[in-house]
Amino acid sequence: MSAVLGGVPRSIDAGPLALDAAPLALDATPLALDASRPALITLRGAGAVFGTVQALAEVDLTLRRGDRLALVGANGSGKTTLLRCLHGLIDGPGERTLHAQGPAGQGRVPVMAMLFQRPFLLHLTARRNLTLALWLAGVPRAERRQRADAALERVGLQSLAERSARALSGGQQQRLALARAWALRPDILFLDEPTASLDPSAKREVETLIDDFARDGVTLVMSTHNLGQAKRLANRVIHLEAGRLVVDLPVDRFFHDTLPPAAAQFLKGELPWTT
């Protein structure tokens, strides 16, 4: 994949991998919301292969500021691969562009953070997990404690700042992981099945925080099997099938328009999706 950071290209070695079949498409042009909003990341012909498996093929996608993008599809459809490709964790054929933010595109590239389904937390206190992440991100020492405490307060964990992160409940750990991501002040937050292993109460708490972050201006990209969650949190939905992007629509259109057969069958098969 050829990557472009702030307009400056760099090369990544990868072999040419592509499927012969052309991507499926809707009759309507799959525009998501207002295309005039600033672009954050653009993929052109993006792909990924693991062994003999083509996990992602010829994906064209622009992520724009203010998107709440839900990636849906069956197991093995490429959701997590696309999420990681957008984040820059996977090299492959195609081009990935990070668009500089600021006047005339001359500012910094977007700050990104990732939240995994099962957060990786060190055998340290909740606060130390945050201050370590801030140190790794280059945040000056004088700012780390204040930013860590503000993030803990934001997710309702200030009273547990000195408790071992590994001793927290599953929902508390996910909220701590959200605090760690939020403390980095990201422009884009990537979420990989963020509530899949949580009970309903913890799921509601995490969804509320994700929604709050989006309202504060954080752009979201989330893989999920929960279509109810996509409907609650997303403003744009992408459906993947066998590594190909087959639907890209605003959330209301995704749930009400006529979809390609595979996407329609997926939608039907996932009902009920209100949990």
C-alpha cells in the first residue's frame, strides 16, 4: 500500500493482490452525509491478504470529520481488517491518505486512538495506565496527571484511580480503555466490537460515553454485529461481504432502502437487533 501522510507519500512493500470480480454497488451513488466536510482518511484500492485468504479487496473509502461510521457484515467479511487498515495497522495494496487538518491542509495529521473488544491493561493502577499511555504519546510530564484525572472523571472512574486496572469489572475496564483513548484527544476513535463482551448495563454505559465523545467532535469508526447499536450510534453504515465494500449509506437509508441481496439477507438474518 502506498501511504500519503499530510501530502507526503511513502512506500510500503506489498504484492499486487486483487479479486477478479468487480465490487457490488447500489444504483444510487453511496454518498454518506455531507461530502463537503473535511476528509480525514482516504483509501483507494485498499486490500489485505493473510496467507491464502483475501481479507479485503479494492476498497475505496473516504472518512470525513463528523462521521459515525459503523462497519457491519458477517464473520469474516472484513470488518476488523478494514478498521485496522483505516488505522494504518495493516499494510497492503492500494493507497491510504491521512489528510492534514488546518488552513489549506497545512496543519497536523489526525490523531487516532483504538479501543479493542478486550482492552489490554497493564498490572498498574487505573491512573498509571493512563499516564503511561500519555507518556508514550509524548505528552509533557506536567500535563499527564491532570489529563489522566480528567479522563477518569469523564468516564466515572475517578474514585477508582488507585485501584489495579486488572481488578476492575469488565465494564469498568472498557470505560478505562475509553478514558485512555479520550485522554489522547483523538480526532478519530476506532472501536472494534466495543461492547460485545459486556452485560446490558455496562453496554449502555459504554454506548453513552461513545455517543458523548462523538457529540464533542470525535469521529468514530466502529465494527459491530449489533445492528441496534449501529442504528443508535452511527450516522453512516458500511456493509462488507467477503472483503468487499458493497453498501455505504447514511444510517436511515441503510435500514429503509432496498439493499443488494446479500446485505438484505444479512439485515434480515440479524433481526432482532435491539439488544
